[in-house]
Amino acid sequence: MSGDRNSGTERVGIDELLERVRAGFDRIGPHEAAAATADGALLVDIRYAALRDRDGLIPGALVVERNELEWRLDPRGSHRAPEAVSHDLQVVVVCNEGYASSLAVVSLQQLGLHRATDLIGGFQAWRAAGLPVDA
């Protein structure tokens, strides 16, 4: 026995993992995300404070640190955000460049938020598309 606790588990690199998880949902671009929020979707910014301070905020986005995401968005959770009203809520997760958000979506889908998706390119793509940002 090698002592490896994961000896029966397939190992993948992060690039392959991202490819696999992204195959499980339809990601959206900045203009689609803006349209979705106009139609009632919840835009959730999971970037850490230093990035928000440096680059600004998307107006109307709910800011939730990544380590609190599941607790704040679980509609049945005792620590849920007031906006987390239903498992049918469309949630668009935004990180800085669109990587961490993809992994976060998987976790939200496991909680039953079946309409969760993320923003391709993250906050940087939103800003590059000329969409509103508050300093």
C-alpha cells in the first residue's frame, strides 16, 4: 500500500477539470449577463476585497466572498442572503477572469440552484465590454 488516501481516484489537472465542469452548464457573456440581470437574475460578485477596491463594482451585484457563497445562496439555509429566494433563481457568478466562478457554479448546482451559471471572462470582460462599473 502506497499510503495514498486517494489511490482509487482519477486525477485531473485544473484545465481538464474546468473543461469538464463547464460542459455541465451554459456560460454567458457580459451583455447576456447584463440582460439576464435586467430580467431578474442575481449577479453575484465573488472577487476578494482587494480586487473590488482596485477595479470597482458592478452596480446591483450582490457581493459575497467565495468562502461564504453556498451559505449565502442556499434558499433553505439559515444564513442565506435575502435575495436567495428560490432554487429557480437564475444566478450569474462573477469572479475576476471567469475561472473560480466556474468551479463555484458546480457547488451552487449541487445545492439545487439549477439555473446557476457564470460570466465568461469575469469582471474583466464586463469592464472591457463597456458595461457599468462603480468606482
